[in-house]
Amino acid sequence: MTTASVPRVLTIAGSDVSGGAGLEADLKMFDEYGAFGAAVVTCIVTFDPEADFVHVVSFLETEEIVRQLESTMRIHEFSALKSGMLGSVDSALELARRLRVQRELAEPLPYVFDPVLVCKGSGTMVDLTDLFVENLVPLATVITPNLEEAATLTGMEPLTSVEDMIKAARRLHAMGAENVVIKGGARLAGEDAVDVLLEGDSERISVLTSRKTHNKLVNGAGCSFASSIAAGLATGLTVAEAVRTAKEKVAHAIAASLPNAIGVDSLFHPAARVRPHPDVAVSVEVR
């Protein structure tokens, strides 16, 4: 691979000072694919050590986010783009506007939309549901909600089964998302971590399963799944290949997660490369 051919991936997300989630997680995952990563910061997440490490989220002004977008998109030609926590209505609308403009001027960038509506342990951060549905879902090459986010976006009751996940994936595809990944992960009952992929070209459903290696909460698993898919697409993988590869990398990273003072483990991103877990194996059932 020549220097000129190195894929470049942009993340638009919050900065998580714990290092396991947000844009820190995204950039680490891009590195695992040999991709060059750049970031636009939407907010800064800190933890109050005097109050049981509760989340404290400080959002940047929309003007600051716009300046970052303008700068980085003039500096690099990106191969893919991923967004996570956007933080405000204005910021989300500005991202949607720029994606639409980019699609009118050039070949559309693969866009992985991780619709962050909740944050582990702290509940809803900001209600962007209607805005997401109307403006960003239809622009998504791949949308990657977790169970709660998928239920909120589709107006469904809580998702508690693979059948519920498949139904939600079909609804999100009907709402305009090209491909849909519902991240069940370890939140479904049972011994397995389960995710569902709907491929939009064929509407084929794949159920991806791996054995749970522990039951601890792990910060950054969802962020890293989405950024791994984006990096996979940037390096030329198909959607199905990118999702399966992301599942494998994140499963190893969860198995090797690092304890910390906040009580929610930190994902260890290079685990598939430097500390693979012998019990991690991904199976795919096509339905």
C-alpha cells in the first residue's frame, strides 16, 4: 500500500476522557485497520470522582463544530465517515446538510451512523430522535443502533429477542437506512452476544453470534463496533465483511477489557491482534 492509497476515515463524536469510548475509541479502531483517522469533537465527557464518577457532558458550540468540519474536510479526502454523539439539534442538522451537499458534488462517502441517544449509566443525553429519523437515517450507508436506540427510533416496545431485532432492522431500512446493524451484544439474555445485520440490496438478514466471555459492562463497545465497520468499508470490505470483522474485533476487545475506577470496564482495542481470547468465535446464520 502506497502512502497515497492509505484510507482516511473521519469520526464526528464526543471525546471520552476514560479512553475507551467516543472518538478515542474510534481512532484506536481505525489504527487497527491501517487507516488514517481524523476527528471532529462534539462534546467532552468527564467523570466526577467526588460523585461516584457520574458522567459530566460538556457540548461544544455549533460554530466550533462547523469550523472543525470545514477544516478537516478541506485537508483530507476521506474514504468513509462515522458519527457518534452529536449533542445538539444544530450540530446534527449541519452534518446532514454537509452530507447531502457532498452527495450532490461527488460519489457519496460511506457513512456509518451510530445514533447515540443514551450513555451507559446516565440515561438520555439529548432528544434527537425526530431529527435523526428525518435527516440522518436516510443518509446512512450503515446505521448501528443498540437495542434501546433501535426501539426509540422505530417507536417499538423494548427489544428482547432476535425476532424483535429483525423487525426493528426492517423498519429502519424502510425509513431510508441502506443497511442496518442492530447491536444486541451482551444485553440480550442468554450465553451469547447477538447482533443482526440487514443488507439493503438484498434485504438479507444475518444473525451474528459470539459467546459472552464475561458479564461486565464495557464502555465503548458500541462506538468501536460502528467505527470498525467504517474502517472496514474504507479499506474495501463489503458491508457483510465489515460487520463480521467488526464483530470479531470487538468481541476480542471486550474479552480483554480493562478494569478502572468508574466501574465500567474500558475496551482494549488491539486485543484481536495482541491478546486474542481462545473462546472468541463468530458464527453467522443467514435468514
